[in-house]
Amino acid sequence: GAVVSQHPSRVICKSGTSVKIECRSLDFQATTMFWYRQFPKKSLMLMATSNEGSKATYEQGVEKDKFLINHASLTLSTLTVTSAHPEDSSFYICSASRAGGTGELFFGEGSRLTVL
Amino acid sequence: AQSVTQLGSHVSVSEGALVLLRCNYSSSVPPYLFWYVQYPNQGLQLLLKYTSAATLVKGINGFEAEFKKSETSFHLTKPSAHMSDAAEYFCAVSEASGTYKYIFGTGTRLKVLA
């Protein structure tokens, strides 16, 4: 099966610092990766779409200077929350699509960010 | 534009009873439809998917869903609920052209009563 791994699973940081979350496809090449944010007891909100080697496409209302996304290789995408504030605390989930796939996305385990 | 509506944010069933989670979609193009399950503090696990083949789709853990174009529905069912089925369930739609951009429903939390 296709496995997507996120790291770290939990991170606590001080307000004003930056935090990087990694999303890796372990056994396949991910043509596209997606980053979502999930608020408590809410659905997943798509933040951005990233393709390897190109700039991410952000959804309306998502600050691209605050949520930096890099997709440097076909197996790794990173989300950096810059100058984090308590309101950035959330559960962040990535997903990846596989070349030649049938429309299915493979999801990471999620990363819970707590900003103090 | 595509959209997904999940009726009932919370559903409670007794152990052994039928599980029915409702999902209706809106799409101007042929859709791909998915059901995912999420356990607390975890990512999403695919239960099943419809990608324009058989309209009755069987998934993991005894779940199945039927694509009904006339009703624009893709309801999830399981004949007999198990305690381990308690989780959050999300229905999602994407364009069959393969953009992989999912639109998620708001989720339904399933509670299984002993």
C-alpha cells in the first residue's frame, strides 16, 4: 500500500517561533501533495496544493507568507508555520496523490501543533 | 462547483445494529466519491471509493456504499456495528478528471452503544 508519514506528530512551540512539519511518501512518488488544517470537531480545510518543483497554490484566505510550503522532491513536502501564534494551534494533515493513480489520496497521520 | 453534505453530525447506534451514514454530493462533472474514517488524533484512512465502476462499492471493515446518481447520494452502510467502528467519518468528492482536489463533508461522528 501507499504510505504517507508526517513528522512530528506533536509539537509545542512558543509564540513567535517557526515550526516545520514534514510530509513524506514512503513507498511511492507523490506527484501532488495537499495540506489541510482541521479545527476541533470540524472538517478538513484545504490550505494549499503543492507540486514538486513549483510554487504551491494556496486556497483563498490562507496566508502564504505565514504557511510556507516547499515541495522539493517527489517524496517530500514541508509546511513551515512562521511566527506562530496561539491561533495557529491546530491539527495539520497532509495527503499525497500517486502518479497513475485512480483519484485516491493517501493521508499522513497528522501533526498537532500547540503554540503557547 | 462541487459540494458535499453529510446529514447528521452525530449518529448513535447500538452494537450489532445497522449503521447508515448519509452523504449527498453536488458536482457538475462525473465525480469520484470517497469515504474516510478518522480516529482521534490520527489521519484519515480510506474506507472505500467510487470511481465510475460498480455503483455498489465494498470497502474495508464490512462497510459498503452505493452510488445513486439520480439521488446524488453515496450513503455508507454496515449491517452490524462494532464498538471499534466508533470514529469520525468523512465523505469526500473530487472531479473524475483526476485533479485530486477533494471537497470534504463536515463529518459524522459515529457512537456505538453497548
